[in-house]
Amino acid sequence: MNHPVAIAPSILSADFSKLGEEVSAIDQAGAEYIHIDVMDGHFVPNLTFGPPVIKAIRKCTKKPFDVHLMIAPVDPLLQDFADAGADIITVHIESGAHVHRTLQHIRKLGKKPGITLCPATPPEAIAYLMDMVDLVLVMTVNPGFGGQSFIESQLPKIAAIRRMIDATGRDIRLEVDGGVNKETAPKVIAAGADVLVAGSAVFNAGVSYKDAMNALRPPR
């Protein structure tokens, strides 16, 4: 299914001293999703947000919370993130041996399940999960830090996953996260992505959030 390109600003790059205001600002500027990068200092080398922070900012917007869990083990915390206000819960194929069960659990919690692939993981790794997910997230940097450079070798992977999605006939969004900016956005869109996660390219662009997001969208 064809969707207009959606922008999901990553609040990892927002001003943490006024996080609620930042969430409201990107909402009003036209963000379709609020992307929340949850890191545990174990699966990835950084620490970020937990369920209490997500719960605190939930009241600042009605836009969907796109919660990317870079944690392992992930299953014990799914209920907490669901209760905090996540709408989409995305987990890594690399985070555990029983991801099929994890995706079932997310769906049972009434949330949309997503699956993520690190740069070294081939698209075939998720072939037997395509009937279970509402979103596939391709990492175009190695997860753990914002502000990294885009890994060009991921473009064929994005295109391959687009073909996999189209073959299912299901309404699955294809999201890209990592080094997305004015130069790389057209490339990932051309490869088949329809949701762009952007942190620095929105929050540190030096222009209004609306203008920064519009710069990532395809020309009308």
C-alpha cells in the first residue's frame, strides 16, 4: 500500500530540559509520529528513556508514540511501555531468541508490533515475521547514539524489504532511522521507505521544526 512519507522526529535530539514543550512543538509543526529511542546501556551503549518519561510526555500530544526498544531482554518490560502510552512497540530481531513470541505479546497488549534490523542483519532474517508486524525499521546507523553518518550499504536492504512488504499485501510501514537528512532522505524514499526518523535534522537544523521536516519530504 502506498502512503505519503511520514516524519517521525526522534526526541533523542530534543532539549531534555523542556521535553514536553519539544514534543508539543513537533506535533504542531506537522510530525506524524513521535519517535522514542529507548536504550538500556546493555544491548546498545547508551541510556535514554524509560516508561516514566514516556508516561509524562504522553499528555503533550495525541500523535502516535513510535517506541523503539533497544533493550535486552525486552519481554519483561513490554507491559510497562504499553501502559506508559506507546502506540507502536518496535523490537530488534537481534534482541532475543524468541522474537515471534515477543511480537505476539505486543499485539496481545493492543499495540502495533514492529521489528528492527541492525545494519549487519540481512533482510531474510525477518522473512517469517512479515505476517506479524505493522512496521519494519531499518537502522542505517549502528544503534546506540544519535548524530551518526548514514550507512549507504543499507539502501539495497531497504529496497529488498520494500519488495517483501509488497509481496505480503499487508499494510506495513517501512521506517528508516539513522543519518536521515536532506541529502539522504531522497535516497531512502526512492528505495521504498515511507516513514523517516530524524533527530538532528529536525531539532538541530537551525530552522523551524516545520521547515526542517518539510525539507525531508518529497517535492509535491
